Amino acid sequence: MPYIHIATNLPVPEHTAEAVKTQLGRAIEAIPGKSEPWLMVRVSADEPLWFAGSDAPAAIAQVNLYGSADASDYDTLTGRITDILDGLLSIDPARIYVQYTETEHWGWNGRNF
């Protein structure tokens, strides 16, 4: 039950957002037991976002997981997310934050896991 929210100050055409979603679906497999069939993705474009006092292209990826993962798996996923945002949106990796939240309780389909 992973959820990834990408927020950026750049415009993101629908076809590019779809490509981000598709590539994140493969990237999430860096976390054992996580896969695209359970992944929810949100792409928020044209957001007011400043990093280091500048409005140059930037992004934050907020990753929320049911359960937890090893630090090395998070390192791998951070690299994959950064590569996706750099490759598809041309955002300098030094202007991308990736935030992880581990969630103990997660609801779906009218109940909790």
C-alpha cells in the first residue's frame, strides 16, 4: 500500500504525468513486497515551490508506506525517483527532496490491514 505524491513547480503535461506514474510503478519494487497494483500516485504540477530561496525547477516526492523498509531499500528508491524526475522533468537531482513516512495503520476497502 504505497502512496507517492510528487509536487513540483513545473507544468507537467498529462502524458508526462502518465510516464511518471508508469516509471514509479516499476521503481516502487525497490521496496520488497511493494508493487504497482497497490501503488497510488499523485502528481501536483505548477505548485508554488521554492528551494534554497529559488523558484528554479524543484520537486518533493512524499512516499508513504504501510509498514517499513530497510535503509538500503530507501536509498535505492530515492535514486530511482530522482532519476525519473531528472529524466522526465529535467529537475536537477540537487533540487529534489524525497521524504519517507512509515504508516502502521492503513485502511482500504472499508477496513484496516
